[in-house]
Amino acid sequence: MYARVRDTTLFFDVEGVGLRAEPDRMVEKPVAILVHGGPGGEHTNFKPVMSPLAERMQLVYYDHRGHGRSARGPQSSYTMENNVEDLEALRQYLGLDKIVLYGQSYGGMVALAYAVRYPENLSHLILTVTSPSYEFLERAQENLAARGTPEQQEAGQRLFAGAFEDDEDLRSFFKTMWPLYSGKYDPAKANARWGKAIVNHEAINEGFGGFLRTYDVRDQLHKITCPTLIICGRHDWICPPDQSEAIKAGIPHADLRIFEESGHTVAADETEAFLDVIKGFLPYNRSGAA
């Protein structure tokens, strides 16, 4: 499905029913919007891992402008500012009130920027393997120097310089780096995933070569008052635990969970425990309808 919002067209997909029948009433489930990572990725990486959450919530997946199945545009339009305002436009397009907002990796940065700008629109906030500021870039480079192979270190320099030549170059980067991202590296799964992924090298170049270098919401985190869950992997090289701890410092009421056997891909590395934590965080019902 497609939503024409602002100056672009966003692809979105919905999983799970919005109403659940009980013996004496219809129960309206919460709606969660899931914000994918990157920049340069797409929403399908959430599937099928996130699907069991449709028992508790109606899930809305979407692709950022220029990403996945959404409309492409000039590289200069691939900004966090547009990602935040596109998210708000999509919420309004779908006629939603308060939402559960889930952000993963770069999607978590978008979710944080959204949450400090539109805190009144959130019932719950879930942040996974992400960061509140540009400081993750320095930490990631330190970790890459300490842990990466020569090939991975060379690939990382293209990332931090925002210097991917084309989409195939970006796919090659992910295939090379996957052992660092995943705590349970499986070459067959990695090749299947990135061989078919729709990627956008211009978007990741714009992010890592530009706006992520000044991204910082740390002094605004106090604006977030909704229940907040922060999830990170102990062995995450690009958004290590100290980045999640920095979010926790700014949102004291937040619940921080560190997954000891995971890298950046917590949802895939410890799937059952990951889903259990989220299910335990969320209310089962939002409201009843006659």
C-alpha cells in the first residue's frame, strides 16, 4: 500500500487485525509503527521476526522516503528531518491517535527525534540498538579497529566517509560486515538477506557523510514521558551498550535491557527473549469497543 504524504510516496504494510473479538466485546489493539534502520535499508528486515507481536498490536511497517519500495528522490532529500516529518504525516494519514513507536538502529534515532518533537503522540516507545547522538560514530570506529578484519576495516572506511559508489557496493559492505553485526553469524542467511535487499547507497552516504555527524538529542530526552523500553546487545560494534546507557541517563524512567549474547541484531540473535521482553512491556489491551 502507498501513502502520498508531503512531497513523496511512502510504501507501508499492515500486519494483524485492529480489533480482537472477545465473548462480550470487541477489543481495539494498540497500533505500532516500526521504523527501520539504515539509512539505506528497508522494512522487510523486520519480517518474520516481528510477526509474533501482531498478537498484541497491529503492526504498521513502512519504508523511509527513497528506501525500499517508497519513491526515490534527490539525495539531498534523504534527511532525518524529512524522516521525522514523514513519520508524523504517515500517522496522520492513517488516522491514528497515540501510537506505540518502535525504532531500530538508525530507525531508533528517527524515533528519538520524533519522540522529543511529538511526545504527545506516543503511548509507548521502544528503542533497539540505537544512539542519542553522533558519538556512536567514534565508538563504532574504535570497535571496528579493535575487532574488524582488514577487509572489514576497509569497508568501514567507506561507511564512515559516506563513499559508497552504487547500491551493489552497499550490498557488498553488508555481506562483508555481517559477522560483526550478528552474534550468530550464518553465511547462508546473510547472503540470502543482502542479495535480495532493496538498498539505497545515496541515502546511507547522505547520513554517514552528512547529517549523522551532527545528530544529537541528548539535551531533549527529558521531553519523553511515555513508558520507554531500551534494548541493546552486549557485543554491538556500531551502537554499543554505552549508547543505550546514555539514552537511559536522559530518560530516567526508561527500562534498559542488555542482551548478553547479542550483537547489533538482537532480534535475530536472541529472538524468543527479545519478543518476551517487548510483550512484557506492552499492555495487552488498549480499549474496549461495544
